[in-house]
Amino acid sequence: MAQFDYIIVGAGSSGCVLANRLSADPRHQVLLIEDGGRNDHPFILMAGGFVKIMGNPAYFRAFPVAQQPGRRKEMHAYGRGLGGSSAINGTWYLPGMPADFDGWAANGLTGWGWEEMSRCITRFENYRAPGAHPGRGRNGEQQITPSDYKGPVFDALVGAFEQGGMPWVSDITAPGITGAGRSQYTVDRAGQRQSTFEAFVEPIRHRGNLTVIHPVAVSRLILDGARVTGVMCERDGVEETHHAGEVIVSAGVYGSPQLLQLSGIGPGAELQRLGIPVAHELAAVGQNFADHQKMGVSFDLHNNPGNNREFLGWRLYRNAIRYFLTRTGPLARVGMPVTGLISTEGHDHWPEFQVAAAPFAMRTINEMAERPGSPLTDRPGLTFSGYHLRPRSRGTVTLTSPNHRDAPEVDPRMWSDPYDQHKAMELFHLFRKLAAMPALAPYIGAERMPGANVQDEGALVAEVRKMTECGLHGTGTCTMGTDAAVSVVDARCRVHGLAGLRVVDCSIMPTPVSGNTNGPAIAVAERAAELILEDARR
């Protein structure tokens, strides 16, 4: 048993930032606990190599998904180990838009508007590429670099995006814009993935007041009446306890509500169903789950060999050698080199679609069903991919057992709000529109799925339902709000009705943000650290 000022549960995108900021004062004893391992596999540091370990339980935690109408059975996977999902994600970086955060403030969450959040973003960013907008941070811990991909198909894609209403911008992260620009990645200037653990914790591991333990699973929170005083853990099958003035749960959009519910904090009826004593009734725990809708459409690629061949056969070995010698080449980056932001509702300051494209293609769902194996196709292809950023459907994260090793079930309730079906169809038609632009005429071939012959809107809805999936950008399951009846934490990240307990990660975001969630998760932790330290000074 040990005593700390702060215990942080989870060394992911938010937890690592908290560990850095809270331990900066040597008077604070900080404990960072992570269930997973070190995450130092070469295929993690190599941004383009993460597909080789995709789904490996050493690096991913799998969550069962309730069967969604018209879709195949699914399983969601988030990162585990030091750095969390930042160690295994696609490294795509966007920080969110001013309207995202100003909307939070307008709903009573004082101190979470763009004025505060832009300051936090500037603090952690380290971006030094030409053309950066004036608010970019240059000296923070998190290095961010733009795509360096070049070629005639890239130029054609840029032209197609511009013809489709997304003019070229020098910095796609500029606040309140629409347009297209080079994708940006959480890859350092030496060509290696930079997880939040590598960026925020590894450089300050020497601090005598910071303790990092892993792999250690937190099984439940320890409560003394209406105060949380510590955590119960399992290490190598042996229980151990740690106590603190404050416990900060940063276990992610699925793990954070799970830990609260395992500790008796949540919807009473659900807890009683599993035989968990209700320590603190809080109906919103595990509710309000939201996720971006994601979809991709691939086309045959003509007059260009594309990128698929770079990841097959002898070229893959050549590119691996190139990467290890120079940290350059196709394996130094992952994802699509051009990012577009667009609104179809006239909100040029707040795009609701994030799109991207690359001369690369995976096998279709139908092809994978017919012949399992490598997801790569050996035929040159071009793919458009993207997200609907502001879905209205809301789902749940629910315990499946009182055992902390059993993952909770996720029910996204996809398309439970008809608006989301409408926007998914808009996104699909946007891809077809971009593919038909004159700039791409020399390169674009047949649509692979569902196929250009499918034009009937009813048939397209059924196909798009199969193609649409969660973006793994989940938010809201411990949502921040002013009303304890419909939220979990207040504007200072404190769990309603309990002392000594906060939640800080994507689960507290009351609404989805405009872009991939790693950057906003870091920003949320930056802002939360300010609030926690303010409260400590008081």
C-alpha cells in the first residue's frame, strides 16, 4: 500500500499528459498505472508498420459490439499499453475546431471554450513545417509533421478536391476553415511515431515524484462514503492497493465508464443486475456514447501503379530496410496524404465532413468474405475515406460481468437518429462526386463497391449501411455537464456527488469533435491539468 497525491488510471493520450503536468511540481507525488505493456515493438515505432500487429491483444483491447441492423458482427479495438491508442493509431492529427469547444462553453461548461482550448493546443504542439497558421505551437512536447507524399495522382487528387469545393490551404489544422491540405501526423521529425508516452512521460521519467507501474490492472476504486480514497489493483494475480488525495480515471471511452460501474458508480438497476452493490447512483455513466461515422469507397486506378505494391513482395522488404536505415519511405507514414474538410450545410467555419484520399486500396467486404487473408489487394486502386463528424445517434457502454477482465459491451445504436443515415448517404455521394472530377479523369476506374451499376437510392442505403462503421473516435460515456441527472462530471472534471474522483479523457467530451480524437484528448488533459492544479493551490 502506498500514498500519493494523484493516481492516474490509464497511460493513454490523456493520462500521459496529466502525469507530465501534475508531476512538474516536485511537491506532488504522482502514480501512473497502466494495464498494458511497454509498447516498444519496432512495428509500433514504424508508423506504417502498425497493421502488422493489428488486433494483437498485447497492444489492443477488444470490445464486443451489439449487433447493428443490416451489418456484420463487429468488434472494436482500442490501444492498450504505455501511450494507449496513440501508440497504435493511424497518427492522423487534427485538434478540433473553435465551434466544437465554444459549443461546450455555450452549454454551461465555463472555461472550455476556444479561448482556453486554443491556448492548451498551442502549448503541447511542436510543428515547424512551412505554412503553419499563426496559432501553431512550435515548442511543445508533441511533434507533428505533414505528409511528404508527392506524385501525379496526388496532384490530381488535390485538383479534384478543389473542383469539389475544397480549395488548397497551407495548414489543414487552421481554426474555422474548410479546404484541403497535406495530412498531418503524430510522427516526429526523425520519422518515428511519437506516442503520448514517448512525448510526455519518457523524457521526465527521472522525476523522483513520478511513479509508473505496468502491467497493473485497476479492478475497482476504493470508496469511503462519498469520497474515493484510492484504487484496488491486480498485479500478476495478486491484489494491491494504492491511496491518494485524488484519483483521476483516464481509461478511455470504454474503460472509464467500466471502472466506475465496477466500483458501484453508475445506473443502479444495471449494477444490481450484475450483483454489484450501488455505492453512488449516477445514471449517465456509460450513456451518451457517440462516434464519428466512417466510410471508404475504392476505385480501380489506371495509368499509375499506385501504392499497394509498396507493401507487397520484395518492395515491402526494400521499404522496411529503407525505413530502418533512413526513417523515410512509405513505412514512415501511414494513412492518406491529403485531408479535406467540407460542409454541405453552409457552415464554412465548422465542417461536418472530414475526407481523405490516396492511391491505395484494401479488399472489399465482399472479397474478404469470399477469400479470407491479407486485406491488401494486388490491383492498383484509389480510395476515398472520411468521417461524418457530428452524428446525432447516441449509444451505450454496459458491463457484461462484475469481473474487470471482461470487456463491456458497446452498443453504438448506429443510425438510431435518421439524420445520420442522411449524412452517411451525403458522404457516399460526395465520394462519387470527387471521383468524377475532371482532374482525376486520367486515373479513375471502376467503382469497386457497391459498383456504379447500383444507382437506386433504396439499394444504395442498404449497401452504405454495410459500409459505414464507427470511426473509433468515441466520446461522451462519462460526459461533462452541469446537471448530474444527465452527466457524469462537472466543468472541473469532478464526478458529481463524489470527492476525490475525476475523469479526464475522451469520455468526458459532451459532443464529438471535428477530427480524429488523439489531438483533442491531449488538449482536454492540458485543460484539466490546469483546473486540477488551480484547485490544489486553493
